[in-house]
Amino acid sequence: MNETSKSIIDYGDLADHWVQRVKEIGPLLEATAGEGEKIRELTQESMDALHEQKLFRMLLAKKAGGEELPLPVFCRVIEAIAKYDGSAAWCVGQGSGCSMLGAYLDSEISNKIWGENTNGVLAWGPGNSEARAVEGGYLVTAKTMFVSGSHHATWLATHCSTVYETDGSVRKSKSGKPVILTTFIPAGETQLSDNWHVFGLRNTGSDGFELNEHFVPDEHTIVRANMIDGTENLSTLYNFSTMAIYAMGFASVALGIGDGFLEKFLEIAQNKKPRNAEDILRENPVVHDEVARMRAKLRGARRYLFGEVEEAWEEATKFGSPTLEQRLEIRLAATHAIHEAKCVVDTLFDTGGTSSIFMDGPFERRLRDIHAVALQIQGRKTHFRSVGEWLVGQPPNMGII
């Protein structure tokens, strides 16, 4: 393995450096979040600040102009962003996962996406896509949705599960399985669906897009199996599945939202006196009990998630990949963190009383955002059952790790 990452004992200074980058722009991210909700995307000010700090390049391969940070550092940075704006953290997390394809692409296409554009962002989402081979490339037909960051993406991608040859037959690999082809399209060549009218994470601009026999040149494609089989010559980062990276990343978003909510609650508790109450919140024994319990929930979930990520990273650094148990622990810790953070926000939202309901206040947006996070695939409660099945001796559900 061509390994350049440091041991986890050295991650403290590196993480502090990147978290400090977030702190420099955090107040701006929070101040512009309200405007972002109106336009249903991150504001240009927020995007400029995120790009200036290179936060969309944290997991981009160094050969493509990225930082290729260790995952334990990545999680802490995503958490730090989410303290100010969950949508900004979500977009950075999604964009970071997508950018990992830069390690597999020829320099010609990776330079077009990232190298020639310091504001380059690649995005994709679930949906049905197919490609038909023609001279010089493919005609791609696709209908996608939940393309987080689609409004500020400079390139979009599809994962075509069916590829038709010129004679109409389905292209298959040597093993007999259909080939999955990933195609890359400049964002300006597509039309977004404009259906992102949602309850939470409004600023993510997670619209979809459609393509109807859209020509994509051959040099703007890559066979997915070649990426999966090509991890042996890459750094530790590429020995973790995309599912695992999104799990730890979006769980870090939840932790950051919860931590930001608790921090804002403690500020308001210093002076807020509920109507007809004798004490301000900071003098109320019930509040004392609740904030202590909520802090314990957050810190416990954080230690569990980050500890599992660090152990798995160390294992992968030494032996090439995390163990099956570590992969399942990350799944469990990530799902647990999302729901613990949601519990913290719900509890303190109630305790905040009428101060919680104002749209220009610090609570209402965070409440909606954490609920949206919990409804995404990474927060599915069925993950608990899947891990539990494995714990009692049943075969593991490999699709969740």
C-alpha cells in the first residue's frame, strides 16, 4: 500500500488546524443560513467562504489537487461546520464523498472538474440511468433526485446500471454481470427539477436532474468496477466504502447540529425568564438536569462514533482495511449518533419554550435540519436491527456498511 497518512496519535494538530478554518467562516455561514433557506441553496457568500478554506477538497485526491485528509479529521471538520449551518455541512460532506472519484479519473477529466476550477464541485444522487454506446461516447438517459448541492455543483454524474452496445445487447463484464458506467456532465448542460421544497436542510438545494439521450464523450466516463478493484495502490481513505464515509459524515452533521443547539440554549438560559415563572432558566433545577443529560448524550455518542472511526482507520492503515466488526460498529455508532443528537434537539427545543419557535432565532432551523438528517438513509432505524441480527450470529447485511 502506498500510504502517506499519519497515525491517529498525530491527528490532533491537523484536526485543530482544519477546525480553525471553519471557525473563521462559521459566523458568516450562520448569518447567511436564513437567506439560504429562502433561495433553497447555500448563498454565494457561503460558497465562496467554503471554497476559500478548501473545505470541499478535504477528501479529494492529492493528485487531483485535493487534501486527502484522514477520516478522523474529516469527521471533526464536518461536525464543526454543522454547529453553524447543517446544510453547509451536509453539502460539504456530500461533495467530499463525490470528490473521491478524482483518484480514479484520468488527469484530463479531473482537471476539468477540479484542477481548472478552484470552485469545482461534483454531485450526484439516486435514480435510474442508462447509457447507449455510440461513436465517440454514449447517449445517456437519466432521471435523478436528492442531488445534494446540485445548485452549486459545477459537474454532475450518473451511475448507469445498464449500458447498451450499438447492437442493442447489454454490456457485461467478464464475470457476466452488467457493467455500471459512471458518466460526468458539466452542470450547465442539465436542467434541475426544482422540486426541493422541503421541511429541513433547505439550503442544500438537493434537486434532481433529467437527461434524454444526452451525449457524453467516452473520456468523460469510467467503469465503476475499475474503481472498486483499484484500491490497492491508493491511500487508506479508499479502503472505506462510500456508504461508510457518508454514514460517519452525516452522523457528524447531526452531532454538530446538536452541539450548536446546546450551545445556543446555554446562552439563552443565562437571561430568559419564562412568563409567570419565578426563575430564569439558568436557575431552574429542571433545566440543570436536562442540559447535563443532553450534554452526556452528545458527548457519549460523539466518543462512540469518533472512537470507532479512529480505530477502523488505524486498522486500515496497518492492515489494508477495517475489520468486518469495525465496519458494523461504524454503522451502529453513526445511526446512534444521529438519533441521540435528534433527542437532544427535541428536548431542548421544548425547554426553550416560545423562544424556540421564531424563524429568525437559533433553534427553529436546527430543529428542522436534524429531523431531515434523521430521515435520510444513514439515519434509518432499521440499521439497529441489521447490526443486532449480526450480533446474535446471523449473516451481516453488507449493503449497510
